[in-house]
Amino acid sequence: MAHDHNHTAPPNEIELRVKALESLLTEKGLIDPDAMNELIDTYEHRVGPRNGAKVVAKAWTDPAYKARLLADGTQAIAELGYSGVQGEDMVVVENTPDVHNVTVCTLCSCYPWPTLGLPPSWYKAAPYRSRVVIDPRGVLEEFGLTIAESKEIRVWDSSAELRYLVLPERPEGTDGWSEEQLVDLVTRDSMIGTGLPLQPTAK
């Protein structure tokens, strides 16, 4: 699986129809492709993952909330107002010095929309869905993420009934940081398990 994120399988019928409709509306001057891309980017990278980032940042700063989150992810996430379709049943798995977690949906592309927004194209692609279960360490290497051989990698397979969210390890050097500051370090990929939080810079 190349990590250019453009290795997706041939588009299915719905995707082809969406593309055709988008082209037609663009030709008629009814939509601006740049505006459409900006909207998609907003939901894929900023609005959606920002919700999950707030969950993670609260868990990093509030031990009682973290305990509730790991015990009942659905309820604890709902406390912050994030629930609904595609996020009804959530399990949160914690990265530790000894364990790294990564999520996938091998059957289709089940994904926790309320906390992570739109799924990235590579998450839905057959190469990721099939290979990360067989060779998680190798796939993560392709994402630029090297996991020490001494650390166990656990792969969690989402389904229509259950979706997973990774609670990444809090970056070192963030003692005393507020939740608002920590939110900016949490990336979408760190909550899927294919990346890590950003490293802190001087505040």
C-alpha cells in the first residue's frame, strides 16, 4: 500500500454518480469546485476530528473522565455532546508505553463520524482494510510511523454495531497545558492509530 493516499480501489457506482453530478453542477455554474473541496476538507480534517481531539484532551487532563471514557466510551463521549448516527456504540482503547492500538473496518468502512468527521479515503480502501490486520507494523511504517518491536500492536476491527477510538499517549513536555492547548496536538490519525499526536512547541 503506497502512502500517497491515492491508491483507492476503482470508484463504485455511487461514487461515479456523485462525480458525474458534481461535474454537471460545476458545468452549469451552480457549485464552485474549490468551495466544495474546502467544505469537504473542513469536515474531514477540522470540524470532525476536533470533536475527538476535545475528548482526548479532556481524558489527558481529567483522570476521572479518562476512567469513565475507558469504562464506557459511548456515555463519556456523549457527556461532551458528541453522539448520534455512526457513533452510537463507542469503545475507547488506550495507547500505553507497551501497547499501540490501530483501528480498521475490514468489512466496509465503519467509522465514528461524531468524533472523527468524514473517514479518509485510505481508511475505506481495500489495501488498508486487508493489510493492516495481517501486517500492522509494516502498514504503519508506510504511514511514517515506526513502532518499536518491543511494543505490542493491537488491531481493532470496527463494525456496524461497534466503533473504536484510540486514546493516544499524551506527548511529553505538556505538563500544565490546558485542554484548549492540548486539543491542537491531537491529530485525526492519532485517534485512528496510524499516527501520533503532534509534538509540543514552546507556548
